[in-house]
Amino acid sequence: MSKTKAPDGPFNLASLDVREFESLFQQHYQWLCLLCYKINGNWNEAEDLVQEFFVRCWQKRESIVIRESWNAFAARSVKNAALNQLQKNDIRHKHEIAAQDNTTSVNERPDQDTGEDERYLRLITAINQLPEQRRKVFLLSRRPDLRYTDIAAQLGISVNTVKMHMRLSYQELRKVLETSLLFFYLFFK
Amino acid sequence: MDPEQNDIDWEKLEGILAKPEQERISLKEQLLPQEKIALEQLEQLQADELLTGALQLDTQHAWNKTQALIGGVSVKPVRTIHHAWKKWVAAACFLVLGGTAWLLWRNRSAEIVQGQSIQQGMAGHTPSAKVQLITATGQTLEVDSLRQFSEKDGTTIYLQQGAMTYRPENGPSVTNNAGDALMNTLIVPRGYLQSLVLSDGTKVWLNADSRISFPVRFRMEEERRVSVQGEVYFEVKHDEQWPFIVSVYTPGHDTQNSIADAEVQVMGTSFNVKAYNNTIYTTLATGSVLFRPPAGKPLQLSPDNQVTYKTQTGVSTLQKISSEDFTSWRSDDLVMDKMSLAELAGLLERRYDVQISFSNESLKKIEYSAALHLTSQVADMLENLEQTGLVRFAVRDKKIIVLPFEK
């Protein structure tokens, strides 16, 4: 298990068995999709790209050498894939994106970018690690059409229990946000 | 833990964020410093559409798809398909392959001279034996001609929507406690499926070439106990007081007079047992069961667990599976995950009461991964399999022969 615990250091894919590879997938899938979506703005395509990335990783696991951390490697790979696809899709479209990029180049500063990416990974990980029921409550709470009473009814629990879960979720996620807010302030305040 | 952090009234903050901007700003001014920070964090979290979108992605589904792509490295799999969508993919593939194979088939049909066509060869084929019930007095009845029958103790047995149903005459299934309970045995030969409702309301499905012995009424002074052979799916009526125990017998062991090869103790649940050879498979769909080998520790199963027990070595292993794949035989749906053609042939022999032989041993190793529906006629089934382009079938004297596809 320890091998798949979001490795930070140099990392050897070939040493993983299918189960370990699966947990690597489970832990990083949503995050990597998010990174693709930031580039191509399409969840379906983002999902396809990330799945293809994992298939490639598995098939070439003997020959892939990861010198950086797994996180950095995976993020870079899927972002490149998304950019390549964009390029292939429509050259004209690409120019528009490039033009937009110029105007918002502040956001593209590499340090800030990686910082934000990491923040998302920590948030998603923290949310997925919430106890099952609490996670359900939290995910339902993200839907704008559902109020606490709706969530309570849907899960067959009391409104107070929903509130309790929300309070505990926020407290947990706050720990993650705390560090990333610093980043935010450094750049914009 | 930081005590201040726990004091944050998140509900109040959420309320503030829901307010119109003007009001929000003035309310924010009144907050304590740490509340202000918390409010900003909350705002950040709530406004994050990227995060919301990502959290809605179905990681498990995505993994199943990915696994299907990386998993297929067997001899020459038709295709590896996983879970809910696999049936549709399989259906689509069969349609596509069906079209091409049909063209091939038309060109080829002239060449098949030694054997008859499958349809002609298997025309009029019916299983050789019928489903039988052995009553407490040892009388043998044919189930399809059975309208209604009464056992000595007054229990009536009748067919209800194809299921043999046991209904005690008076009140719940309690017998007088004197003597042995009346036992019945239902024998399902090759070529049939049969379902059954026991006197306690437990539902039972028997696959082809299987049998079950059970009391006409359960005696409510001890556990509920039945004995099975072959493959049987149970939906046990929940009753905490009276545990339900299934004794499993491998072929050649008498379900009435010898010692069981293993037992499954049930706590109100649905599960499948399969014992067609020296391996007993116990698959749990819902609830909880305890698998008891004759020696060694019992194993507790959770839903979607399967225990494989080898009677010869006494080794049992527990693994995680999709229980639906192992219980869909009740509706004649077959899910194959790298199933060898040899195993598939054995299954078809049981299901249709036919004989299948191989012209070449290497054909037995061909693996199939697909979901398909077992058609009512074996000939249709064989034609479907031919469409995969891996083998073809010939029929001589109602016996099916597997041939390589090429020539």
C-alpha cells in the first residue's frame, strides 16, 4: 500500500501490481481530469485523455522512467496531452486560446500554477477521504438545487445530522485550504 | 485541535454567503477575524466549479473502462468488457461481427459437406430427462405435469409462475416435533432451470444438473437446513432465530446419506453456491454468510465476495468479484471473464443437455470475455459463437464438434 501513497519522490511504475496501479488511478483520476479540463474545457475529453494516459502508463511501465515525482510527471503528461489534442482539433481555435493566454498571463506563472494544482489534489484527496456518509453529504451539498432538508430526506437522516456532517467536513477541508490561501494572498494581495 | 477552529459557526457563514452582495459585505464586517478567514475559505470552496465538476466524475466506472483496456492479454480474447456497460458493448459487437460473419458464413456454407448445418443437425433437440420431485414416500413426480400435490403433513405443493411453491396448510412452517421431518428432493437434469419457494418463504433457483434436498416444513426448533449439489442461488428469508444452513455436496456424494463437503451458514441473504466438480464456489450478493469448510476456520463473506474452496486440497481463497456476473444465470445471462472454451462447452452441455467434443485440444484454450444471453435453442447459441470468428461447429448424430475456424 505504501508504494501507492501519492509518491513524492522518484518512482518506479514497473514495481506496481494491478491493485496498486488501481489505487494510484483511484487517487489521481479526478485531479488529473480537472487539470485537463482547465485546458480543454470539456469533461468528456478530459476523462478520455486521463484514461488513455493510465493505459499508456501501464503498457509501458517497464520503460517509463520517472525522474521527478509521480504527481509532477502525471500532471505534466496529461496537460501536454490536452494541449496536443487542442492543437490537433483546430488550429484556428488554438490561436484564440493563445491570444487569451496573453491577456491572462499572470495566471500562467508556473509557480502559481503548480501551487494551485497541488491545492486541488489535496482538496480532492481530503474530500474523498472523508468518512463515507460525510462524503455523501458533502457531495450532495455541492449541488445548488439541493437544500439541507433535501439532502436529509435523500439519505434518510435528520437535518441536524446533515449539519453536523457539513461542519466536520468544513473543518477538515479548512486545514487544506489554510496553506493554499497563503499562496493566494502572496500573488494577489 | 485548535479550539478556535471548532467554534466556527459554519451554518451562519453559509447563511451569509447566500445573502445578496450588499448585505453580505455588511454582515462580513461584523465577523470576528477568524470567522472572516473561514468565510473566505468557504466562499472559495463553494465557488470552485472546477472542483465541483471533478468530484462528480465516476472514478470507479472510469477504472473499469481502463482496466478493460489494460487487462486483455490472453490468447485471443474476443474482447474484454467490464460491468454495466459490457452487456451493451457485447451486444453491439455481436451485431457488428454478426454482419461480417454472416457474409463469411454464406461463402463458407457450401464447403461444409461432412457435417449437417447446426440448425438441421440440432432440429427437434430436447433434453433427455425432465425435472423430477422425489416425495417423502419415495414417489417420483414429473414437475411440469404437476398441478398440485399434498404431502402427508398437509403441505400443498403447486406451481406458481413456474416456481414450485411449498405452502403449509395451517400457520407458519412449524411441524409436530415428533420424528424426522418429511424430506423432498428436487432434481433438475441437464437442459433445465427450475425455481422453488420453500415453506419459510426462502426462494431458490437451481441451475441445470443440480439438486436440492429440503424439509417439506422446517422444524422451528433447530436451524433450517438444506442440502445441494450443482449450482443453486438462494434468497433466504430473514429469521434471526433460525439460522439457515446449506450443506454443499460435490458430485458423487449423496445429499441425504453422506457428510457434506462444506457448509454455508446464512444470516438472511442472497447468495450463490456452485459445486459441479471438486471446487465449491460461494458467491455473496447481499447480506452476510459464513462459509464452513470441514476443517479450518470459517470464512465470513461480505457482498461481492467469493470463496473458492478446493475439496481435494482443503484450500479456500476469498476474492472480490462482481456478484451479478455469477448470479445472472438465473435469467440465462452469461458473463464470461476470460472463460476458456472448455469451460464454456461444459456449461452449454449442462444448459442444453448436449454433447460437445473438440476436434483439436488447442481449441479448448481459447478464451472469451463477453456478456451474452443464452438463447432457448442451442443451435442459435452456437451460431452466435461462430460469429466471433474463432471457431465453428459441426453436428454429427446430434453431437456437436468444435472445429477451428479456418478450414
